[in-house]
Amino acid sequence: MKRMSSRFLLAFGLASLVLSSVLAAIYIGLVPDRDNAVRAGRIALAESLAVTTAALLSRGETGDLQNLLGFVMERNPEILSVGVRPAHGELLFSLGDHGSAWQPAADGESDDRSVQVPILGATAPWGLLELRYAAFRPEGWIGWMENSRVRLSAFLFGAALVSFFFYLRRMLRHLDPARAIPARVRNALDTLTEGLLVLDNRGQIVLANKSLASLLGADPDGLLGSPVRKLPWVDAEGRPATEAGYPWDPTLADGQAVQGGLIYLRASGGRVTLRVNASPILGGNQKRQGVLISLQDITELERKEVDLRAAKEQAELANKAKSSFLANMSHEIRTPMNAILGFTELLRRGSIRTEAETRKHLDTINTSGKHLLALINDILDLSKIESGRLELERIPFACHQVIHEVLHTLRVRADQTGLALDVQFQTPLPATMLGDPARLRQIITNLVGNALKFTTAGGVTVRARLTGDQGRHLVIIDVEDTGIGIAAHALQTVFQPFTQADASTNRRFGGTGLGLTISRDFALAMGGDITVSSTPGKGSVFTIVLDPGDLAGIPLLDPADLARSKAEAADTGSEVWSFPSAHILVVDDSPENRELARLVLEEVGLRVSEAENGRVAVDKVLAGGFDLVLMDVQMPVMDGYAATTALRRAGCELPIVALTANAMKGFETEIEAVGFSGYLTKPINIPHMLADLAGRLGGRRLEASERPAPTVLATSAMDNQVASAEGEGPRIVGTPLVSRLASNPRLAIVVRRFAESLPAKLVAMEAALAGQSFAELAELAHWLKGSGGSVGYDEFFEPSRALEQAAQQAQAALAHKHLTAIGELANRLEVPGAPATIVTAAIETPGRHSPGVRTPSEIAT
């Protein structure tokens, strides 16, 4: 309830004093009593009538008496009835309803309403004259309010209250210490954002500004005169504050100024924290007359400080975790890099003479490179997850096939360490389910890889089962090992990034500490989860829970069929496809890329036509006759984006698959917006391309019994290298670059054409750089980036991409550096089918060439 103002309380008190004085005057008889006067008049009238009645009765004039009493009743309406009663008790006569309504007082005496007076006879009382009067006022509180003394008291109290209230309005303006401050100063104080209080020496509030009053949800004037200790002060936990120790107490006690004190207030918006500054108010004689208190609301500042402290602690923990992670990564990255650089240096020096040693070192470099790539992929995957840019597919796939493929890949590792690696299908599983097979493969690979890493004896078992009913199904995959296990306190931290159950785990087993984090995030993104249970010293069980989607109409395969699919999964690395009759248009500005695509697609029975730019492709597609288009994105005349846009606007509904060397985040959205049906990245992964096209054209993978016998080359690229070393050609500068397509006789033709065209392209690059023709240089670099990888020389991809970027930014020095690196790679190029034919080219500073290395101009001649 709103607190009453001091002015009203003072007025009420003074009015109460007036009322008390009136009541005292009434009590001692100084105020006339109307009721007593009326009562005395009634008795006097009754006595006069009794004398007259006695005289008339003595003369026997009863009729005159009745007329007289009737006349008196008529003139006095308050007389309700009259009766004359002889001494024997029976009424002689009566007027009004006296006989039925008369009720004498209990003691026989008269009262306010019943008056009886004796009628005297000659020698003794003859009888009684009875008069019945109306009541002074109604019964109850209404009659009480009509009492003259009550009405007088109420009138005087109300009049005094109103009079004093308005009188004090003027007087308090002169008496209130707060009014001593000019109005303009008060208005200025009310505009301050911090609260202000002025206290007298007793701690009473004599001034409060609007800022403080708004915190309390009160009126500033309503706070005047209140003890400051009565305000809703609380402690830091929100409990009511005790009387001990307010910040301004030293100022009230001895005039000592206080700065930076803290106090808490329960305000209308909740608990607030206030910074207190208190200063004494001195009069003209330097005597302390009060205290000025400023109260600054620092609640938000305090909250931010708490948040900042928490953020600081989290940052310190994150920094510690990432420092530990970087230290671990330093070891993890340096280990494969040491092998890569070390064996690469041996091969560069040419000190290896036998093919077996060369292959052994190349295998070591390849294995270390894959390990390094896996580390980098883990870091990039975590970056995508943390930035919220993780994208998952939701397509049908065979879960059991993914399990078989992972186990087939990791079985070599298990065999090397003498561990068992088994799979058990405990219930039937759906032939297909919805999800992201690539991410599931990564999850199972991480879990099984970890299990093998932390297991020294026994083995790893993968168990799969289907649970649920018609409402909702779940696919459960358990990865159980007999390894070192995980302590109970560490089970909740194993899924945190940069964390392993034991700090010494990094040193003993290696790893980024990211695999479980990424795996669980993948599972959560697919609508599932990963949980873990473990017993230290006995092993661990990681459980993957997956939502397979709607299984209506999906056949279930029994465990025997699921186990038989193992052989098919083991043979996925050498897939052979069969396609129905279809006509494909390959659009690329690189003849080598078109030729490669032609050879690959014709080998699986597809018809192929070619187009060198988007304009030609649009004309050919609109002419009809094609079932699918493979469209390069970056081409002269008209690029793939413009060509696809034109085809879609013309109503073309053919599948158009983009061929792009751009694998940066976000390009998928751009490709989809243009109208592409999908994309394949360069260098083209032939098995992946064939699988993609099979899904679009209805192709199928041939069983092992249906596949043709493989073709064996009579002479390998390594034989050419050895022949060259024996003097049949120029000596190789560094390790030769051998195309990964060289073993295929048909594709080797494309590789050879690329190698034959490379010297002229390098000369053109050198001329474009010398003439500052950066646009031409960027086009040539883009050609090399796509064509080199497509024909199996993947080493050209990164330096070509870097050269393209440098040319686009017109950075001549950087472009020269990357062009030199490309020339060094060209020096090591080995051409299939041409004994000891090594393309030699280098980009050097004019006039300075390495011994035995020809310039592009020399190669061209």
C-alpha cells in the first residue's frame, strides 16, 4: 500500500487533537445536550397535562379531557398515544393504539419513549397519565450518526483535517529542509542517474531524488521523514540486512567521508548493487547538519564482471587445453613429416638404386601423408562443427556395408598388432536406412581405430542390432574392446575437444583428442548419440545410436545375409560398373580432361560427345540427344554457371553435373542455386565419378564373377626409370612423377598427350609472366590445375592453384616463385609408354639455369 505523506499525517494528528478537545468538553458538560433538553420538555409537558387531567376528572368532564388530549397529540406529532389509567389498572380511555403498544419501563419509571405521571386525587393519587413518545432517532448506526454530539464531533474533525492539511502545505514548504534547496537544483538532482539521499543527524530522510525513488517504486515525497534503515536493504545473498554496519555510519557518527562502499537494495526489479559515497553537510558554523549520500547502481557492471570472470576462467581452460593440444599436435604432425621429408630427401638425392627400396620408401611417404591428412581432416571437421557449418546428407545407404568396409580397411592394422577384429549382427538389419554414409563411416573408423590403438591383447568386436517397434526404430552399433579402459571420473570428459582420458595417453598412444568429439557431434547431427561404458583394465564399449528413418517397405536382412555381404565390401576398391545405353556430353576447355572423361566413360559402355566451352554445350544440348551433361565450371567464351543458367531457363531438365576444382566452403550453395544437379571435384576421382553417374543413369556394380580379367602392362614406369639410370636417356633430376593412370593402357594415351603439351604451356606461362599478362597467366594456371590432376599428376594441383591466385592478385614475385616450383615438377615428369622420356623444364631467372636443365624455350624446340 502506498505510504501516506508526512503532511497528511501531521494534519490528521492535529485534527485528532481538536476531536479530543471536543469530546472532553462534551464530557464535562460544556457542550449542550439536545437529547436531555427534549427529554426534559417531554416530562414538563406530561406533568402539565397531569395537573389539567386531575382538575377535569374532579369535575367529571371526561369528554373535555379527551378533546384536550387529542388536541395536544395533534400539536405534538412525537406523541404516539395517550392513556388515562385509574389506580385499579384498567384504562379509563386512551387515544391512539395505546392499549396494544404501551410498554412501561421495567422499573416503573419513565424513559425516553414511555412517560407516566401520577394524577392526584383529593386525598391520594387517583391514577396515571401515560404518554408514549416516538424514539429520538432510528435504531443502529444510522441513529447513532444522528446524535448531535457525534455529528458535531465529526464535523469539527473533518473541518480541522482539511484545514490543517492545506495550512501545512504552505507551512511545510518553509519548514522542510529539502525545500531549502532551490527548485532548479532539485530538478537537476532528479535528472541524475544515480540515487541521492540527504539525511539529518538522526538518520531520517530529508531528501530523496527520483532515481532512488524509481528503484524503490515509491514517490520521492513519500520517503521524507522515514528512517534510512527502514528501506529494504539486503545482503549479497538477498537476505534482509542486519542493523550492523551501513556504509554511511562513519559519516553520521563523526563526519568521516566514505567512498566506494557497497550495499544491496531490494528494488522493484529485483536485487540491485549500489556503490555508496557519503559526505557530511556542514552549516555556516561548520557544524554537521546532515549527510549527503550518492548511490550508484552497478548491478549490470557487477554482472558483467562475473560474466567476465567466468569467461576468463573458460578462456584459461580453453587456452590450457589448446596449448596441450598444440603441444600434442606438434608431436603428431612432426612424426609423419619427419618420415615424409626424410625419405623424400633420400629419393631426391638419387641414392636409391633398386625398385624395391624406392617402392618401400614411397609407401612410407604415402602412409605418413595419409596419417597427416587424417590429422588435418579432424581439425577441419571440428572447425566446421564449432562454426555451425556442418552439413549432412540424408540419403539411403546400407549400414552393414559401411561396417564391412571400415573393418576391411582396418583389418590390416589389426593383423599387424595380432588383434582380433570381428563383427556380429545380433538381429536383422534393414537393407537400407536414411543417413549420411560418409559420416557414419568416419564415426565407426574413429571408434574402431581408437579401440585398436588402446588394445594390446584380445581384440575388438563390432555388434549391430535393430531395436524398437512399429512406432520408432533405432539402429544400435556397439564397438567393444579388451583394452586399457577408462576411469569412471573421465567418462564424461572423453567427448570434450582436445581431451583424452589420461594426460599421458598422448605420449603413449598419440592422437589429436578430437576423434570422439567429432564422432559424437556427427551422431547428434544425424539424430542419434554416442555413449560409453568402461571398466579400467578390462575394456570399453562405445555405443552408437542412429535414427534409420521410416523403415516402412524396407526389407530386413537376417544375420546370415549380413555376414555374406562382407566379401562384397572387401572388393569395393576395384569396382567395375555396367551402364545402360546413354549419351553423355563432356564440356571442358581442356582437351586432356575431355579425352580422359571420354576414355573412362566409353570403357563402361557410354556414348560421349565433347564441347570446348559453355556456348557450344548450350547449342548441342538444346539440339537434343543427351542423357547427362558433365560441365566444367570455369571456361572461356561462356563458363559453366552461365551455360547451366541458360539451359535451365530454356527448360532443360537433364542432369547437369558440375566439374570444379573449387572445394571451398559455400560453393555447394552457389552450384545448387545456378541449377546444377550435383558436382564432382577435380582432380576427378574416377570410382567416385562412376558411382555418381551410376546413381543418375541406372548403372550397376558388377559382381566379381562378371568382371573381365585385368590388363597387365609389359613394361612399368619404374622399368623406364631404371633404364634411364643405365644410360638410355637423360638422368632424372629427383624422384620421377608417375601418373596414377599410367597402368591403364587406354588412359595412358591421355597422360602422354598432357606431357607432350606441357612444355609449350610452360613457355606460354613464362611469356605471360614476363609481359605482365596476369589474366592469361591465371587461365593457363587454371588449365594446369585441372588437367594435371585429371591425368593423374596430382602434384601439380597445389602449386597451380597458388599460381592462379597470385596471378589473379597481380603478384609477380609470388607468381614467379610458384612457376619455378611447377618447372621443377615438370623436370621430374615421367611419360608412360615412352622409355626414359622425361619432360624437363624449369623456370629460372633469365640467364641463370641449373646444369643439365633445359628452359621451356629449349624444350619447345
